[in-house]
Amino acid sequence: MALRVDIAGGGLGLVCLVIVAANIYQAVKQALQDLVAPQIESLKGEIGQLRGEVHGEIAEFRGEVHGQIAELRSEMKGNHAAVSAEIVGLRGEMGELRGEVRGAIVELRSEMRGNHATVSADIRRIDDKLTWALDLRERIVALETKLAVAPARP
């Protein structure tokens, strides 16, 4: 393809120069298409292949991750069951201890009531003896007063 340019006063030399430049352009264009285009197509193929490999690796990685997540979930469920069983056992032990403590409290209350009854009886006995002693003292004071008032006998 030749490009023809008529420039006033330029003459035939300029037309030849334009034709040569057009031919060089065409040759470079053709060389690029012949050399670069196949390599670009080759690169497209390689990129497509790499894309497929990357997608495969990603899918494999996802599978591994999902498998590990499933293992962890299973392990967590097992641990949860073990912890729940342990909690149930501890609740049972706490119930037993609560029963033992309540029994001990009942025994202590019973013992305290028995001690209270004994102490109350002792206090009543001491009170009765104190009352008897005070009454006796009053009688003795009354007798002493009568004897002190009465004339002394020779």
C-alpha cells in the first residue's frame, strides 16, 4: 500500500520518501504480527493453563481447610460432650455435698437444742438454788435481827 502525498513544490522526491516510509511501516507491522502475535497467543494459552492450575490448587486448599474445620468441629463436639459429662458429675457431687452439709447442720442444730435444754435446766437449778439461798439468807438476817433485839440472857 502506497501513500501518495502531493505537496506543492515538493516534487517527486517527497512522494518517494512517503512511499518508502509507508513500506517500512508495513514491514514493521507485518514483522510484529508475525513475531509477537504467536507469542501473545502462546502466552494466552500458558495463562489459561496457569489459571486452571491455580483454580485447582485453590479447590484443593479449600478441601483441606474444610476437612480440617470438620475435624476441629468433631473434636470440639467431643470435648463439649466430655465437659458436659464432667459438669453433670460435678453437679451430682455438689448435690451429695449439699446433702451431707444439710445433714451435718441438722445434727448440729439437734445437738445445740440438746445443749440448750441442758443449759436451761442447769440455769433453772442454779436459779432455784440461788432463790433458796436468798430466802435462807433473809431468814437468817430476820433471825439475827430478832436475836439482836432480844435481851441477852445470862
